[in-house]
Amino acid sequence: MTFIKSSKGKENLDSSSFKKLVSKQLGGIMEDANSSSAIKEMQNGLDDNSDGKVSFQEYFNLIGYLAKSMSQKESGAAEPAS
């Protein structure tokens, strides 16, 4: 639903919509969520077909990466200190 709301029903997020989505929705879990240059770099990294937009699949790749990172962080925090 976050993607659909942010894209306003379109198939892709343009740069402005992607920046707003990252800043508002992912700011609590991403360090650079308020950095325009970091968001632009992230968008370029996600943009597999180089169309300047982020599709749902490309966005889903970001969500998968974040979920994996958070899971690894959680499991690392649960291990006893050596």
C-alpha cells in the first residue's frame, strides 16, 4: 500500500515520489533517509532498467534488502558477547 499511495496509482515512482517515500516511511530504519544525495544514489542503484524511475519490483528489492539487514542485525544482537 505504501508504494501505491506514494506512486499515486502509477506503475513507477519518479524521483520526487521516491524521495518522499524514503524520507517519510523509511526514516526510522535508514541512516541516510534525509540525505538527498544518498536517496538519489539509492534510486540509481535500484533502477535496474535505467529509466529514472523505481518500479514496484525495484522498490521490493529495497524492502527485501532492508528486511535482511534488520534480521541480521537482530540475530547478531542476540548472540552472546565474546
